[in-house]
Amino acid sequence: MVDLGTNECIPCKLMAPILVEREEEYRGRAAIIFIDVWDPPAAARPFGISTIPTQIFL
């Protein structure tokens, strides 16, 4: 799973503890990757998102 957001976004901050729980629950079976869309901005471009937070399940 790819989580796209920023460390400054309030909804992103509210989602973070939930994703930490899911990461622990699925450790060894799935990966949860956080990409900060502001640092560097080019990292999120391939996903074509327009709002954050956005989670993409691959």
C-alpha cells in the first residue's frame, strides 16, 4: 500500500496511527510505504493524485 500525504496535513496526521497499526498487523505479508508529496514533490507525480491523504493499494 502506498500512502501519499504530508507531515503537515491534519487529515494525514490523523490517518498515521491507523496505518501504523495496519503495518504491524500485516508485517511480513504486506508493505505500507509513506510518500511525502511535498518532499520531493516529484515522488508523487507518477500516482497522479489531486488530494491528500490518498492510499493506493497495489
